[in-house]
Amino acid sequence: MNEHNSDIAELTAALTRFRDERDWAQFHNPKDLAAALSIEAGELLECFLWKAHGEADVGRVKEELADVLAYALLLAEHYKLDVKQVLQEKIAKNAEKYPAHKAKGSAKKYNEL
């Protein structure tokens, strides 16, 4: 296991310990973890509502981002997914869909390049 996998495993272990000490695993089914993730992502987005991009309260962004990451890690843990591998696979897939020579500087979707 490399350092990054170790860091992710350590964070996931801390989250599951926190959860288990409170007997919350019973509430952490995939549907509810995904719902919580979506709700927290909405709260993260709320940090930017009606503001210019540089006006967000970084402290609130940090708090909401931590919640998003925590639920994402717990959902990955439920399915025994390797977070690093999942992200590497997604980056590779996106590299195929968005080749740099076509996508560079463009916000167009892959099917519009």
C-alpha cells in the first residue's frame, strides 16, 4: 500500500470508528449515504450562492467539503472500492473523452468537441 492509499485508508478508518462508536452504521446504507452526499454537496454549493466566485467563506467551504468527502469515503468503504483506483480509472476515461488537443481551453462537453 502506498502513502496515498494509506492516507485514504487512515481517513476511512477514522470515519468508520467515529460511526461505529455511535452505532450509526445501521443508518449508513448506500441510499442514505448517497442522499447525505448530495445534501452536503448542496450545502457546499450554497456557500457560493449569490456571490462572486471569490466571495465564498473559505471556512464554510472547508466544513462542507469535509462533509462531502466523508460521505464519499463512507460510500466507497461500503462497496469496498479503492478510492485511488476509482479516481485513476475516471481520469483515464475522461482523458479519452476529452483529448487535450481538442479540449484544451474549451468548456464544451466531449460530444461537442
